[in-house]
Amino acid sequence: DIWWIVHDGGLLMLLPFLLKQHRTWRKCRLRIFTVAQVEDNSIQMKKDLKQFLYQLRIDADVEVIEMHDSDVSAYTYERTLIMEQRNEMLHEMRVSKSSRSKMVGLYTI
């Protein structure tokens, strides 16, 4: 079981993936639990997490646990926001870098 509270880009998924490579753990079933606020779209969150795991080639059951605002700590919420902003910034940097390289290619022709 993995409680994925702070969405860190998949780093937390690495440990169970590596453990499952060993013959002792190979047949174990991986379950991922994530926390959502009551007003969040839990169905979409579960679908997105399954898609993310599919892209990482990790076979796991996904469960979304709904909690009230008072139950979700401010720290967890803040860390998740920071990680999402970081991922968005990295994505934008990749896009802008590929755009620049395409423009440079146009000028060198």
C-alpha cells in the first residue's frame, strides 16, 4: 500500500516498482491511495492517476479517499501546489526550448 499524499512527479512510485522487481515481492499487488477534498472531482482524479501510472508502466489499484478541508493539512496542500507549479514550469521550459530549436533550425536553412 502506498499513500500518495504529496504529488511529487512519481518519485514515490519508484520504491515499490523497484521492490516488485525482486522475486520475493513480484506477486504482491500494489495499491495506491490518494487524498482528495470532498469538493474535488474524485472520479476524474482516479482516472488521471490511473493514466499517470499507465505512462509509468506501473500496474496498481487506485483508490481516492475523500476528506474534509480540516482533515487535509495545510502543509500537504502547499507541497502539492508547489510540485504542480514546478511540473508546469518544467513543461513550459521544454516547450519553449523545443520552439527555440525549431526557430534556430529555420534560420540555419
